[in-house]
Amino acid sequence: MLSYGNDENTKDGEINMLQVKQIKVGKVDHDENNARYYFTIIHRNKSNSITMAATTEEDRNIWVNALSVSMPYEVGSENILHRVVLGVYTGIRSEPKDIPLIPLDYKRSVVHHIRRPGRAKISLEEYYPSVFADIRRMYGITQEELLEEWNIPEENLVSEGSAGKSGSLFIMSNTRKFMIKSIEKSEKDRLILMIRSYHDHLQNNPESLLMKIIGFYRYRSIPNKSFIMFNNLLLTDASIDEKYDLKGSTKEREASNSEKAKDSPVFLDNDFTAFNRKLFLGDLKDRFLQQVYADAELLAQFDIMDYSILVGIHTNEEYDHPEGREAISFNSDLARNVCHISTPEDAPNEIYFIGIIDNLTHYNTSKKIAHGFKRIKWTKESLSTVPARLYCDRFKDFVTEIVQDEEESTD
């Protein structure tokens, strides 16, 4: 496979990213067993342009991620991440006034053009600015707070990369309270389709555990590259002693050895079961489950699957902070109440940080093909790639199984 470099001493067989003018991505004969993606890397000296291929979607995502991060000089000498954040910052400064939404707000987008002497123009399209401004107000997120969070010097911007297979880029705000993440075109299309229902759901379910998307953008200089801004579910100065990403499936749902070797590993469903883990929610169990069911039903309505419930657990007896637990940021009022639950007398008190993440994966044709091939070897109950309705029902059953009230915990 070709590699890439960022300096003038690029070796033979490498791509000198300083000289890259444009990257085009395409695909040929895409099915589950025979996918070929190609990248045309156009140098400023067009005679040096290269076309290369990746044989799997995972390889394709890795290359998209690597090439996006490794091209710090897209125009002149400016970091791509800086251009994205500067566009988002400009959108926040233009936040719409707090007035009642009208139907047009669910269709309207605004393009921010940023012109600066001696530097390339930035064009960033902001989708549904009034809608996402209203969502931010629902959760007490102010314009001033966001401006402070995203006022980041260019030299301090770093992509966090992706812990999963998606190849997504993550940019963290100053205090890591918010994130910007790149999303695929299919995810962008899904969010466009569900925007009104998503907004209505958050209005009608103030205790929703869904990840709170608070901004939606398309950076026009990167074809098919869109971004969302959302809250960091595990932001706290309390130690997160255990982390779980739970889908309710079993196939390949065990943390790898390399993941387990990390200082703060993220464990999966089979690990949760092997550790005999439960969540003790006392008399909040029914209220919690009702909200999980409502959130999952919204996602099923739009053929969304592959989402997870992210659980962070702080296991110390007391949270040592002058303002106590009220100082912690939670995903919703329900999450805050859940986190006040004390576990049984024979177990340490625990603080739970809970939210539903990865809310935009559509069960489309490629997922259906994947499901068909995998069912030859695995049961539909164990797979992550299953129809949205089956995924929803299985997810709800799984969460019901892992949550206990006070009576069950003493049996």
C-alpha cells in the first residue's frame, strides 16, 4: 500500500502531502465481498498524480481519515482543522435570536463566507441554525460558553482520530466539554430527514438520553465531508473507573487485548456479562427504562441501528468536590438523577454517566447485504447488523436485563 509524508524529504513510493492539490474518492462494484474504493491524489504537478485502491470499506475509511489529517497545507499554509473550527466559530457568533421556530427553519441552511487578507476564503454551510440554537437553549448552552470553548489557537488543534472503524475525525473543545465529529454522507442524509422529529423528541422528552447534537455543518472545500457538534457524555473530573459501549449483541463484542491494555479501556457487551455487571437504579428503574424505550423507538422510526448505550462508572464512595455531584455535567436531568442512586449496602456507591451514542447509522442496502452474508454463520440475535426494528427490540430487552431496582439487588 502507498504511504504518505508531510515534508520535502518524502521517500519514493510516498505521497508528498505538501504538494497535494485535491483528493477524489470513488468506488466500484461495491458489495459485501467485493468492494473496491479508489483515491485519485492530484498533485500541483499533475504529472505526479496517483490513483490507488482500497479493497474494503474499512481500508477506505482509514485512508480518508489519514489523508484528511495528513494534509495540513490544503491551501497556502493553513490547517484544515483550523478552517473547520473557524467556520463553526463564525456560525456560533451569528446565532439566531430566541424567537419561536417556523416550518421554514427545518429546511433553512446558511453559508458562512469568511474572507481574510492573504488567506483562502472559508465557506461553511450551517444546517438549521435556528433549530440547533433552540436545542442549545433547551440544555442551557450559551453562545458565550461556546465561543469560549471553540476559541482555539491554530497550533493547538489536533484531530483525536476515531476509536472505531468509521475513520471519523474528532475535534475537542478547549475544556473537552464539546466535540466536533465528521460524519458520512449517509449519516448526514439521515439527520436531514429526521431533524424535525429529533427536535420535537427532545422538546417532548427533556430527560432523553440521546447524544445531544447541537450543531450541523458542511465544509464546502471537502467533498461529502459534514460535521456535527455534540456534548461529551463522559466529561467529569471524577474518575471514570469503568467504561462500557453496549449494543445488546454478542458477535465480536469483546474488547481486544490492545484495548484492554489501555489505561482507560472501553469494554463491550461480552465483557459486561463476564464481569457479572448490573446497573442499580432503585426506584428510578421504570422511569429510566421508559426513556430508553422512547429514545430507541425514535431511532427505529428512521431505520437507524448500530447505536450504543455508553456507560461510565465512578466507583468511589464519595465524590470529592466542593459543590458535590451538582458540579458534574450530565447528559440530561434523568442522567443526573440516575447518578444520585446509591448501590446496595454490600457494594460501593457508584455514579453512572449514561447516554445513547452513534445515533445516525441507517439500515441501508449495504447493511442489508452485510446482514445477509453474516446470517449464514451467526444468528440474527447475536449480530450488530440487523434491521432497525429488530435492533430496537433487542436493545430494549438488553437494557431491561442489565438494570436492577433495589428489590432485585437484594435477592
